[in-house]
Amino acid sequence: MTYRGLTWDHPRGRAALERAALAAPGLIEWDVHSLEGFESSPIEDLAARYDVLVIDHPHLGDALAGGALSPVESWLGAAEIERVSADAVGPSLASYEAHGKTWALPLDAASQVSARLPERVAEAPRTWDDVLRLARREPVAPNLAGPHAMLSYLSICVALGEEPAVDGAGELVSERVGVEAAQILIELSRTAPSGTAELNPIQLLERMRAERDVAYVPLVYGYVNYASGPGSIAFGDAPEGPGGRIGSVIGGTGLAISARTTPDPQLVALLSWLMHPLTQATLIPEHSGQPSNGAAWHNAEVNRAAGDFYTATRRTLDESWVRPRLPGFTAFQATASGLLREHVAAADAAGAWRAVQGEYARTLAGVTIPPLQPQT
């Protein structure tokens, strides 16, 4: 049979998968959807139509509640999963774990990092205080479009020394930290170049590369595709807080199989091959991908071809914070992002914290991962 796969429509999301599919003609055909579709489309809906899905880990809560995915343990051996886990950079495999099971293989590793124009910002600011000082003399843009307003907010909270409490009880973050994080976004938004607040990460990086009117972005999901070639962007670690902690929310993508699909050995072999250290260090980066394998991140040739993207951002990836895999979390981060944008535009830091906390209490307080649906 021919399996149907779904990934996202960017060279980083599709090129390596399409090239790998040529190794097994007729085995899998890949469709694509937009970055916004990848960030917001319910996995449980997509799994009804596709056999193999490239997913984002925060969707797992809703996907598991609907019994949409097959645990990796049901189609891949424990020794192979253990090897992938040992090789994975940062928490890129751990982000797909829930309920004592693994629900996807980390094809791609990414977290929010900093991006700068090297001719305007010679060295990335180390701390958030440094970022605010830079914004007084160079155009600095926070990433606030779509869910990224909330993701930026959460990352700043982590840097300020407080990991969000996502156990469904109490405050998401304290008032002190939540207000301070919102104030940072307000200050950066005051001087950000016009139109940048509406740009998703890809659009923001495209604008940086083409128009050169955004000198620095403190938190944007790293895209190795923009780190080399004409107009290349310099990527670096995300800013630290006063205690030296880098604040960043892990992203990346995972390969998952629909619960309604029984993969044959040929499909399992292809997915396993995509995770092999040699594949991760060759085919993935050679076809616009961003590997999840730690050895690939340390590979001198891979880094040289990528403008040292991997060595420059590895610490951030290793320290990145993992979002909860709770039902309703993706809806929460979307709604909370809209509330944050409203209060940032109004320069109301206290109101931003109250709005985010209120939405958290309304949608997530007391929520836990429900029992697994029986696998059919």
C-alpha cells in the first residue's frame, strides 16, 4: 500500500522527507500544509486522513484524549527508541513523551533563539537588560504573531527564574514575574519596526534577510535555512535572565503514526532510517532540514555549511522548556496570545498578567491527561 503523510510547507519541513521517499518508491506520498496549519490544526482530525504526521508536541494532549496516535513502542523496538533518546539534542525526544509512552520520533529540533544582522549587531545581547538597551539604538522586534506572543511571554518568564506551573493548579506564573515579562514585551513593542508584530517566524526572518530593517529578534524559532548564503542571519542563544538562565520554549517536529494505521516493516524501516545518526548528519541538513541528533549538531562539516548555527544555539536548545501535553493547551496559547497582544498594545503589563492568568484558570486549571482510549 501507499501511505499518506502530512508535513508543513517549508523546505525545512518537506525537502528531506520528499528526498527520503525516493528511496522507497510508492511507499509514502507527502502532502503539506502551512506553518499556521501545523501550529493549530488538531492532530485528531488530521490522523483521520493521514497515516504519518509531522506534529508539534503541544498537540499531544488533545490527540491522546481522542486516541489519535499509535505509541512508538507499538511499532518500534525498545532498543531503537532508547538509542534515539540518547542521541537526541536537548529535550527533543522527551517533548513527545506522555502517559509513560513515546508518541513521535524527533525528526527536527528547534527552540526559540536570537537572530541578528551581523552588520548591525556585532554580538548578540547576553541578558534581557542588554536587549532593552540595544532596542534604544537599533530596531529590535519581538515575535508576537499567532501563538508566538504567548511563547515569547513564557520564555521570558523562564529567563526571569520561574518556570510556568502547568500542572493545572494555582497560578501559571506569579504576578511579579508575569508583570515583568509583559513589561519587557511592551518596551520592545514601542520601538519595533512597523508591521513586524503581524509576522510569523518565517516571515520575520525573510524580512530580516531581504529588507535589513530589523537588526535583532530576541526570541524566534531557529531556521538553519537563513544562517548561510546571501544575506545570511546570525543566530545565537536566547537572552538570559538575572540568574543566568536562558529562557526558550522548545519546538521542533516529530514523526507520528495514526492510531488507525498499521505500519508495515518497510515504513518502520524508513522512519527509523530518518533517525539514524548518519542520515541526520547527511540527508537531513543536505536537504534543508534541521536534525535532532546531537552528533549532527556537533559535526564540524554540518556546522560549517550552516554558518555555525548549531554550535551557536546548542546551549539554548539544551536548556529549553517543554510545554505541557494537556488537552486544551494549544487553544489556550492561541487565545492567551491574542489577549497579550491587546494588553501589550495598551501598555498594560498588569492587565496582561491578569488576562493570561484568567484564561489559564478558565481553560486549563485542573486539567490532566485523561486515560488513554483503547487502541484499535
